[in-house]
Amino acid sequence: MANKKKNKYGNPQKNIEAAKAAETAKLTKETERVVQQSRSDKPLIMRIIVLAVAAVMILGFVIGTIIR
């Protein structure tokens, strides 16, 4: 009877191992996605800040030139 159940449903130990491997792969993929996202966000924020500072400096220079 036990042999019939094993053949009918497959090897439960292999199924558990396969589920663990699939979950590990899923978590690894999600972690890589989060790391990639955090890496790509910081340079974008820094670019925006640098452009804003440069725009303020140029605007200040232009206004200073016009006033004199």
C-alpha cells in the first residue's frame, strides 16, 4: 500500500526538496531585483540634485549679471 501511494504521488521528500529549491530561487531573484533597484535609484537622485544645483548657480549668475 505504501509503495502504491509513493508511486501515485511521487516521492514526497523530492517534492519537498523541489519546493524548497523553487522558493530559494524565488527569494534570490527577488533579492537581486531589490539590490538592482537600489543601485539604480541613487545615481538618478544624485543626477537630479546636481542638475538642480547647477540650474540655481546659472540662474544666480544670470540675475547677478542683469542687476549690475
